[in-house]
Amino acid sequence: MNSITKMNPFLPEIIRQNLSSIAEEMTLIAMRSARSPALREAGDLSSALTNADGEIIAQGKDLPIHLGVMSYTVKELIKAVGRDSMEDGDIWILNQPLIGGNHLPDVKLAKPIFIDGELIAFSLSLAHWADIGGASPGSYFASAEDIWQEGLQIPPIRLYSKNKVRPDILAFIKANVRGEMEREGDIMAQVASLMIAEKRIVELVEMHGAGNFKEVLAKLFDFSEQQMRKVISSIPDGTYFGEDFLDDDCRDGPPVPIRVRIVVAGDEIDFDFSESAPQLRAPLNTTHFVTVAGVAFFMKTIVATEVFHTGGAFRPISIHTRKGTVLNPGRNYPVVGGNHETAHCVVNAITQALADVIPKVVTAGGCATGGLLIFSGERSDGTWWTFYETHGGGEGARHDRDGGVVTRVNISNMMNTLAEFVEAEYPLRVIKSAVRTGSGGRGHYNGGDGLVREYRVECDEAHLTTMFQRRIVTPFGLFGGENGEAFTVTLIRNDNLQTLKGAENVRLLKGDVVRIETAGGGGYGKAQTEDAA
């Protein structure tokens, strides 16, 4: 029998739950197998499954910025290399931003899954590598004017053929990155996650039949489209404008605007970011795919129930970016910081555009930045160590509660690295980790407080890279609520204090202390009295 309804009316949900379970198992496998602490401790990775056309069918409970981008990675991979060139046992590796990507450190591995010679699905793993080469350790170069300064670009290449690694490709990659053994370990962790996904998909399809599997996927696409149309219908028809700003252009220039025009018509919605700032000769540009990820994140978070993340959910949404802007730069422009800094501005601009018409489902501005510090150095044997950490801050308040304390907002979802682990693995000492009391904006409901953390350098010399926002454009309050406190990073050397910029590469000496104070969230509503505030 070919009809799912006659066979089993619960089969779509059974298969959906199985697919979600497979994606989550992929993430677990990658984290437990990874060599890099950023992957195995902080979880800076994501997993997904697509159908044979590259349309997303399931995802792990991972990072929204990754998952939005991964909705396009396989589709762009198919365009680039052709479906006919893919074979059973392949694993493809890529990180080029214009091939369904974001920035170079986020390396994607994709495995086509065949059953009886038919391409049935893809498993997809994205992991942030602690270094992908380039001018600066950690691959964040504050002065970058082109993408080649940011590291190795990997066009779609077969890393595995007939389920065996191609040693020449692996050797080429390792020769162009710092910490080559750690990078190899991370690659193998990603491969392991793809292999287990293939095994599980084959078992699932063999259990229910390839025809039923494909028919269920079509039904799931239709259902998630219906869910998204219902979400859109909850927003009043109209045209809305919003904007947010990057602090500057990494060159001490004025704030950089991210602007959106939103048109809601029934159960369809259009986002136009064409009036955003021109592209920058600085590492704060980002790709069209990252903009899409920010939109998808916002649309899925304004309802209490889950919207299934499949290709169908994107059908009633149209998104426009203009070539030559910070959200759609030329192929030679640097993009490493825009992946998480400019992406936050996309979400904030949408929030401020729609806050007046959906006030009870939006949140005041939070610590919307990656808050990134990268420490690195060369060991006596010539190998490199690299520790990078994103730092959470205050969440914005809502109509019915205060903002959360020290959390990651919007498109972020990483965990922090425990101080004990930092000290065990790296020549660093965490000498303070505390709540930054009073940093949240006051309001009828107060914004959440940020974080204070201090690192002391225990080796003779190290490198530090900063990449953060909200030091000038602070987290916004809503409806009379106050803004949160600004994000600051301070270098303390021999009792001298130096305030660091949002994008800077500096050399550290033994005994130096780096203090990070993350932004507080914005308040919601005007505080009625001083005591109440």
C-alpha cells in the first residue's frame, strides 16, 4: 500500500521524531569525539539532515545561526558540483561563504546517502574550527580588508571517496591551518557524526520503505509551511521599518546601520534589507544566508509552539539583500565577524520594526554579540594552542518578566567553558567569574545582568583577539525601559588599564590580565518608582 493514511496515520510523526533523534545523535557523537575544546565543551557545532534536493528535514538542538545557514548549504553544494558527480561513500568538505555558508572557520562536511543506488538524503555537519589559517591566530584578523587574510577557503572537494579518506586533501588542509592535529581530530569527529546518520537513515528507510519515506517528507514540508503561515497571520497586515547598528566599521568610523522594511500581507511576509550599509573593508560583512538565518530565528521564536524546521517553513517568507551591502558583499570581502555580530543586528532590526504590533512576544535588546575573545600561542615544540570563548550577557526584559542573567541571546546557543577546564588545558588562569550586578537596564521589568570574567596570562607571551559589539550601541530598552550597560574589555598590565576595541589583535605578556564585562539587557516598560525599579 502506498497511501500513508491507509498504512498508518501516525507514520509522519514517527518518521519526524526519528529524524530529529538522528540529528541530535549526530551532535552528541561529534561533541564526544572532537579534539577541540570549543566543540566538545562549548558545543560550537550543529547537525542537520536534508532530502535528496538539499531541503532541510531535521536539525539538532544546536546554534540557530548555523542551522539557518545549513538550510542552504546542500542546495548550493548540488548547484556547484552537480548531483550526478556524487557517489555512494563520498564525504564533501567546504567552507566558502558563497556556497551556502557564513564564515571560513565554520567548516561543513556533507555526506550523500544512497539506498539501492538512489540518492535519498544528505547528512550535514558544521563545526567551528579554532583556526582556519590566515593572518592572525584563531583566524580573526581585525585589520582584514579581504577574505584571503581570514584563512583557507575550501571549495567543495571530496574529502572521502568510497568511505576512505583522501590523504592528499587532508594533508593539504592540515598544512594551511594552525593546530593541525586538533583540526584533524575535529574532522574525524564530524565524519563520525555523518557515518552514524547514514546508518540510522538507511535503517529508517528500510523499515518504512523509500516511497513512504519520501511521501512523509513531502507531508512534513507542507505541514511546516502551514505552521509558518499561521505565525505570519498573527502579525497585523502592514509595512514596518526597523534598524539596528554595529558600533563602528572597525576603523573608528560611525555606527553602521542594518535596516529592514517588512511587508505583511495575510499569511505571507517580505523582508527587505536593501537599505543596509554598504559593504566594508573590515571583517563585519556577512552573507545573504546569514541574513536568512536571522529571519528564520525571529519567525520561529514569536510563537509558543514549535515550528518544524523544514524547507516548507521558508515558502511563505521572501528575503531580499542588495549586492554590495554589508549583508551581501562581494566575494572578496572579509566576513569572519559578521557571522555573529552583524547577524545579531538583523534580529534586532526586525524586533524593533515589529515591537509596536506584537509587544507581548518580543524581547528588549539583549547582549547581542558573540563577545569573542581568542587567546593563542606557540608551544616550545612549534605547535599552537588556541582557546576561544564567546561570552554571554544580560537578556532583555519582556512584558511579563525580567531578563535572564548571563545568557546568550538571539542566534547564539553555545555553552561556556568551565574555568577548571581552561586552566587545565591552557596557560591561563581564570581569576574572576561573577555577575555584573546592576548592568541591566531598569524598567517595569529590568534587563538581565551581564558577566565579569578575568583571565591572567601564565606563559611568557600570547596573542589576544577581540571581536564584540555593544560597547557603543548598547542593548535597547522597549516602551520606556532603559538601555543596558555597555560591553567592555580591558587589558590590565602592571596596574595600567587599556580599554580594548571591539575588533583588535594585541600581544600579551606574562602576568597580563584581560577583564571582560559583558552588556546588560534592556528594560521593558517605564519604571514606575525608584523603589520599584
